[in-house]
Amino acid sequence: MTLQDNIEKGLGAIVDEDSATTPKGSSTRAVHGGTKRRKAFNSLNTPIVQTATYTFGDTQELIDFMERKTWGDGDDREEYGRYGNPTVSAVERKLAALDSGEDAVLYASGMSAVTSLLLSVLPSGAHIVMTDDCYRRTRQFCLTFLKRLGIETTVVHMGDYEAMEAAIIPKKTRFLISESPTNPYLRTANLEQIARLGKQYRVLTMIDSTFATPINQRPLEWGIDFVVHSATKYLSGHNDLLAGVVTGRADRIKGLRDARGVLGGIVDPQNAYLLDRGIKTLGVRVGQQNKTALAAAQFLESHPRIERVWYPGLESHPDHAIAAAQMSGFGGVVSFEVAGDLKTTSRFIDRLKIPYIAPSLGGVESLIEQPALMSYYEKTTEERLALGIKDNLVRFAIGIEDTDDILNDLEQALAGI
């Protein structure tokens, strides 16, 4: 069965079996992708199967289950909750359909998805190549925790694919890792180039696509092996749960799911249900966030109190051409540098009326932060600069508020400093 066959099988539940066409639109996938037309008790929504264990009528039923004799098509039940749950499985199928993947596996958080993937696949003595502009906890895990296991990491500059290729050690390098867009400078990886290097050197590739979402970008379609999302962010969309997901080829995801039963980073059924509910509005939310973020980036770039704007939808962004070729929208995060020092930037943020000062992103509410204070507070200015984090840098994660209200709020805040 081909990848497209698997995608269409996952989406096929939303149409009659004799239908000539299967919906391919991202918003349709977000609502219906991977779901069964008829659910338990004829419920419209996926039921929450709130149990940690499952029962068997007699010993023969248990034996038949273990030998897979009683498993029908899409049977989700297990003998214990750490190995699987019908509610979780339903959301995994939907996420696989969204990302054009054959399968997906859910985890307790985005970091659990990243760490579980690497721990499950990497042998002792392996080597990783990763880009520098990425989530600091991913970088920290690779450079510190994996190093204790004898796994070395080489960090290369984002966009320097010659350096990435030169860093590959034949028969030792196992992973090429990047984000796209990155945090916080929204650098966009050349997915086709990374996938080509992976295939040429027989190295697995992973892209953290949290900032893009499957609405704006689907790295699997460009030949990437694994896609990771912090489902806490846009996929959930409401800042009320923690979850992560890895999508990819079915045989690889099966190995990750088996390993999850050992590592234990599972999602509970209630969070899976909330995630499923959030995903249904992903298309409309991301569409509004794309629109407002682009307008905000254009406004900020023309303002005299702003030194620089980082947004892949702007022609001034170093990766604009790549983003325009790979993405259908440029995302809801805008990073920019205020003309002034740390305190001036703080005054600007404090004058804003709409966004909350908070970490995270992707929810319906706009959130704003100074990375120098939120994520790198314990470091000196010099230490932050060595990591590329300026004191006047702002990361604005735009919600679904009206575009004009966001622009007016930015204007009044900048006028007051």
C-alpha cells in the first residue's frame, strides 16, 4: 500500500465507500481525518475511554487477543493503558492524516516526543547533526543528556548545508535534526536539501514543525523521515494541555509506539480528547494567525522604533524564498528587535493591552515575551549574545484576535516608549 493509499484510507471514513473522491483539504482533514464514521454509542465526538486497564471474558479470549485473532480493522484496545487507548489512537490517526503520514504516536509533551524518538532510535556511540537556531531544551538534551550515553552532537549554522554535509560521519551519524520555522528567529530549513542529504548518506531526518503546523507545511511530503510537533501549541490551540506527536512511516512509528510502552511518556485519554477537539478548528485558527502575523510583521518593519523584524513572510527574511516555496502560510509568530535596551523593550511589552506575558505559543490568546527574561534569565547579556539572544528581542505569538486590534495595540505601545 502506498503512502497516498494510507492517507486516503485514513480519510475514507468521512465519505461513502463508493465515493469517487476523498477530501484532501487541510481543514477537512483536521475535522474528519482518520476518524471512524460510526463511533461507540453512535457518538459524534470521539468518546473518552477513561480506563487504565482492560478486561477479558475468559482465558481463551485473552489468548485470542494476544495472537491477534480477535483484532478487527482499526481495533484500538490493549490489555493495559500504557500500551494504547481508543481515544488516543483516534487522535493519532487524525494527526497522521494531517501530516500526510502513514502513522503517528502521541506523547505526554513535545519534549517527550523528541527525547523518546532519539532514545528509541539512537545506539550508544552514535552521532547527530543539528542546526543551531532551535528550541533550547532540544539542544540541551542532545548536548548534555545524550552525551552521557556516548552520543555526540555537532551543531551547524542554520542554512549552511555545506557545513551540515561536512559534519556527517559515514556509518556513525544517525540523525539530521532541525526545526522549520525555528525558535525564535523563524529560520526556514530547506526540507528538500535535508532530505537529499539524509538519503545520500543513509541518515534519518527529523523536523520539528511545531511553528508551521500541518496547515502551513508538511515535511513528510518533502522526503523527511520524522516530523515532530509540540501538540501543546497550535494543534491544541487553547493553552490547556501538554502533548507531543511524531509522525512518519508506519513501520518506524510502530517501533516508537512499542518503545513508548517502556519509556512511559503516554497521553491520558482526557488530554487526547481535548487535543482532538482543538485540532478540529486548526485550519480556521491558523488562517487567522497567518493573516494577522503577516500584517503585524509588515507594520513593525516600517516602524522607526523597530530595528529588525524576523518573519519568513517578509522579503527581508533570509529564508523568504525557501518559505514561499515550501509553505502555504508563514505562521503566527513574529520576532522583532525594539530600538532600545532591555528596559526599553520591557516598557514596550508592559504597555501592550492584548497579549499576555507568557511562554508558549499557538493558542487563541496572543502571548508575548522577551526571550532574554523568559527563557534565558539566568544568563548574562554576554552569554545570551553568544547564543544569538539580544536583550531587545521580542517574540510575539499572535492569537486569533482581530487584526486591526493587534495593529492598533502595537502602535500605541510603541508610541509610548
